Amino acid sequence: MTLDTGAPATGYATSTGAPLDPDVAISNKGRVKAEMERVLRAFGGATRLNMAPALAL
């Protein structure tokens, strides 16, 4: 999974806080569609943990 910039989509987590891995390996050709749907749903509902660095005041 990549961002619109082409960089890996790192720093995302599920609603339970489990980190999402942007690298997905699909070994069974027959499962490509189902796995892509699963990954897209997971990232679609994910929270970005490292949006921007904190500002020092």
C-alpha cells in the first residue's frame, strides 16, 4: 500500500491500535481480489499515527 506520493503507507493503525504493514504478499493467485479488498478496507478505516511532528512552543 502506498500514499499518493508513492511512498509506503507506514504509520497507520487499526481502531484497536494494531499497526498496519504496507507490504502485502499474496501467494495464491485466486485470492488476489479478496486480499486487496481486505487491505483496502483495513487502510480505509485506519488512523494515521504520525501525521506531523509536534510543534515546540
